[in-house]
Amino acid sequence: MLSQKIKKKRIGKGYSQDHMADQLGITSSAYGKIERGRKLDWT
């Protein structure tokens, strides 16, 4: 699953969810949802 691949890459690089969220310009909560494969409301 894509969400599992994203999490594995992040952990492999030693990055926190907060770091990734900051780099992407989204909240850590939204990033966590991405890693859990949850649907986001982008509106």
C-alpha cells in the first residue's frame, strides 16, 4: 500500500512526521492521516 511505503521511506531517512508535514506545508495531523491511508478533505 502506498501509505506504508511513504512511512517506511520516512522512517528510513530518520525523519519525524512533524518534519515531513513542515516540509510539505501541511499539518502533522494531515500527514498522519496520509500515512494511515485515510482520506483527506482538501477543500
